[in-house]
Amino acid sequence: MKRLALVPALAVALVAAAAAAQETAEKVFAVRTARPERRTIAQTLVKTGSLAAPAEVALCAKVPGRLVSTALDDGTPVVEGTRVRKGDAVARLDDREYRIARDAAKAAAEAARALAEDAALEFERTEKLRASDAVSERECDVARFARDRTAASLAQAEGGLAKAELDLEECVVRAPMDGAVAARRLHPGAMVSAASEIYTVVATDPLRALFEVPTTALPLLRPGETKVRVTVDAYPDDPADLVVEEAYPSADPATRTVTVRALLPNPDGRFRPGMYATGAFALDERADVLVVPFEAVLRIRDRRCVYKVKDGRAVLSDVAVGLRHDDVVEIVSGVADDDEIVVDGLHRLADGAAVRVAR
């Protein structure tokens, strides 16, 4: 019976010994690793802005008259949203009076030309006769005066004809630029004057993408070089990679910001002035730098560290970091291209801990 009582006690002792042995065994941590990469990265500044038309024109007739058409030459009505090209006829005035005036001015010019030609010939004959003393000097002066007077009358008549022809041409109102009609103010039948606005036309290609950037970013912003990725809220999956065209010369004293402009191509007209846009400015671009995933870098007080895997152990190493770009960070020093860096599971580690790389 005593021998049987010793069996449970022996089993308990064996279990305790096994547990103690397990506690003294070294713990191995499973981690994931990655190699550093070479990339081109940039310091990014993201700002919200809007799209604006580079030009907006109130289109008026230059001559008064009755509006008889607000359509293109092919009959397409010109309404809000109609896209026009520079020189397109977009409206017409009743030109009957201007045609009559043009014809009258043409006839007056022809009559003045005939008089001027006759006076010029008369002066030539008089000068020849004067050379042989067949006419007096006074008669020669009268012929010269008649020639000069009729030449002036001809110039005046030709000017009147040119004005009449121009007025007739202005009965056709043409688009001053490529763009789109933002508003139609008048309809056929309306009487217009030189101050009557028929349409508002806006230029739409390209559009201006405008953003307010802090003045502190200006030293890193270089017009003609700095890249900006513009995303219009209406088309979030189709960003446009542009270059900053200009930074305005003065800052807003209230916000301490400067307006920055880029040109957004818009050949199909899908972008509209007034749309919201987001601009991601690449202020400090650096090529061929060494980067690691941002989560691989630990912050320990004022230190930046990574865990490298060497001979199955985690080695805590100090690093100097540079720019952060999306999900990676630049490593200035402390990491080589062929190092194996812990990117997952590092918060459970200590310097020198045994690790097993999970593939």
C-alpha cells in the first residue's frame, strides 16, 4: 500500500520538473521581415482647392440692332453648356440697314474716286501747259488745289466704306475664344445695344487648379519643377499629375498663405469651374534613397531604431531617418541594402531575442 501511495507523488514531481525545464528554455518569437528598397520619394503637402476658368468674357454686340438668331452656323442652338471655338458665329443681328449703309458708302467711294482721278489728270495737263507758259501760275495752283481736295474726299469716302463694312460684319457675333457658354442672357427678337450682354463665355481648357499653400512651404516650392497630383472630387479614381505653374506674388495677411496655380488639361470638358480639388505637392523629391516600411521603425525616447535579423536573433540598431512618403520612411544611415529588417512582431522583441522568420 505504501508503494502505491508513492506513484502520485512521483508523477507530480515529474510534471513540476518538466515545467521548470520549459521555463528555463529560451523563447523563440515568430516575426516577418523585409529587405530595404531603393525608391524616389518626396515630402508631400496635401491641400484642398478648387478649379477656376482662366478667362470669363461677357459677350456683347458691337453695333445696335435686333437679335434674330442665337445658333451656330449648322443650326445648333447656343445655350448654357454649348462648347464653342474661337471665331464661331454664335448670334446674328438683323443686318438689312447695315447692308443699305454699306452699299451707299460704296457708291459714294466710287464717285469720290472718279472725281479724284479726273482732278489728278487735270492737274497733270495744267502742269505741262504751265511749262510752255500756255496757262498762268494761278490756273496751275487751282488745279493742284482741286486734285488735293478730291483726294481727301476720296480718303474720307473710303473710310466711310470701311466703317460700313465693319458694322455689317459686326452683325455676326463671334466667340472670342475656345470655351463654353456659361449663360445666355438674351433671346431672338430682343433689341440690343453695344452694352447688351448676349452670353457669358468661359474658357475651359485648360482650367486653373488653385490651392492655398502656407508661406513656410515656399522655399521648397519651385514653379515649373514642383510636381502636384490633382484629384477632382467628382473623379477620385482619375488623378492628374501636373507641374506647379506659378505661385502668386503676394500672401494673404490673414491666413499667411499664397495661392499656387497649376493648369489642368480639360479637352473633353468633364471638369467644370468651381469643382473641389485636392493637390498633393511633392515639395522635396529625392531619388534612389533607401526606404523601409514605416512600421519597422521604433521610437525609444529620442532614438529611432529597427530590429535586424542576424544569425537567428533580433539585433536592435539605431538609425537616422529622413522623409516619410506614404507607407515608407527614408533611412539616412544605420541600414544597408542587404539587411533583413523586422516589419511585424517587433513590439514583442528585446535586443538579442531569438526569432523565427515566418515566410
